[in-house]
Amino acid sequence: MVAERKIILWLYACCFMVFAMAVIGAVTRLTESGLSITEWKPVTGALPPLTHEAWQHQFDLYRQSPEFTQKHFWMELEDFQKIFFWEWLHRLWGRAIGIVYALPLLWFWIRKRIPKRYGAKLSGILALGGLQGIIGWWMVESGLIDRPSVSHFRLAAHLALALIIFSAMWWVALDLKRPSPFTFYERRGGLACLFLLALTIIWGAFTAGLDAGMVYNTFPLMNGSLTPPEAFDTGGLVSQIPWVQFAHRWLAMAAGVSILTLAWRTKDGPLAAMVFIQITLGISTLLTQVHIPLAAAHQGGAIILLALLLKNIHGGKTTRKKGSGSELSANCFPA
């Protein structure tokens, strides 16, 4: 139907905007711009400072933050304006996503174009978008009190919710295009791959939040060893920088092997190719000590890989057993 095609295209557009948001967010984090705006003004904050006095006011607020007093004390107004831009763009793009999602949804609702059983799903996604704004400020707030950076746990929560929003819109669009008839049991292999990929991406947020990519910039060894030379202590995998990087490395390898197995069993060439591209981007980011364009591309690649994996799972692709007429459900791991 024409109405469903319009909804699908609208959801694809929103997915692209969330993808772009993730890349902008990566650049914001990598340029240490995320704490440059110390106030949360959902409406009036859409406009940047327009006068010298307004700029000076924002700079004065920033100069009271732990990040300025402990790290960026050398900054002048011109330096501040550069980091302010990325955080402002990040927040502006988030507002734009909200408008691009909410207004068409309202129009579809008024015109009664939303198919049955999809109203609650689409409304739920809108609610998650509103929650994301709150989570974003909750994250920023963690770096304005007594530490010069945001909590890597809150950063991971912010990224995780973005992935959930993207996945929900992408899945609904795929469902509208062609409903998936396959059961949870038949998708178990793909879901295992999805779990590993999601865990890897979340650990990537821990890695970024702790600047863990700035140490041990060799691969596959870390100072001549597979494991960091530092002793493993309590909470090491989530809080100790070398071990956070170690976990992200090998979670990525495990996820990569699993998804490649799934791609081979289902003859999914694009999915397999994206695994190789993403691993290459990750290793290149590490070897270049987090070169910003590579690191941003690595985060964008994670979203693309997620989309391709979800498409594979949704399609419920099967492999035909050689020499028989029966079909077997695809799994990451051999049965």
C-alpha cells in the first residue's frame, strides 16, 4: 500500500539521521567537545550565541567546569568556540530527529494511515527518543561536578539507547515491508550474534569514555603479550583502561567470527563484507592512536553492521541441507 511505503521511507530517513547522529556524537567525544555546553535548554538552546557578549557568557560558564580547570585551562574564546560547535551540532541534530520523527507520526495518525498493531510501536519509539534527551543530559551532568569527563557508564547507556531506537525503527520498517514469520527458536543463532555485537559496541563506549584507545596501540599484542601487563583487579574489565581495551578487542573478534559464520551459512555477502570492513576500521583506529576520521567511521560502521545483521535475522534466512528437500534454520554456531 502507498501509505505503508511512505511510512517505510520515513522510518528509513529517521534511521539515517540516527546513524549520522552516532557519527556526530563520535566526533563530539573525540574532540572533547561534549562538556562545552554546561546548560540544558531543550528549546532556547537550539540557537547558538549570536553576540560577543553571549559567547563570553557561555565561555565563563565553561570556565567554571572541572574540564576547563583541570584540562582545558589554556583555552581562549576562539578555542572554546571550536569545541562548542560540535556539542551544539550534536544537540541540534537530536532536536531535528525529534521533529522529523514526531511531525510525520502525528500526520499519519490524524490521517489514520498507521497499520493495525503498529501505533503502539511507533509511539513507543517516540517515547524512547524523549528519554534519550534526558539520558544525554544525565551523561553530560556527570562531567560537570567533580570530574573532567563524563562517566563511561552513562556514555554507554546513551549509546545503547541510540542503538535501541535505531534497531526499533529499522525492524518496524522491515516488518512493514515484509512481515517476518520466523520464530524466536529459528532466530536463535542470529540473536546470539546480535548479543555479541551489542556487547562489543557497548564495550566500545567504555573504551571511548576512558580514552582506552590511546594506550597499547599495537595489534594483536599488547606490549608483546596477548594480555595487558597490568595486574587484573576488581572491576578491571569495565574500569581499568588496559583491560577495557583488551575486552573490546577480543569481544570484537568473537562477534566477528560468529557473524561471519552466520553470513556463510546464509550466503549473506554484504554482511560478511561489513564484518571485514569494521574489523579493519577498528584495528586502524587503534594503530593510529584514535585518528578522528577513522574512529568516527568505526562508530558509523558499527551501526551499518548492526543494520545488516538485523536484516539477516528479520529475513530468517535458511540454509538448505545438501541432498535433501528440507531447510534448516541458520545459526551462528553449529548445532
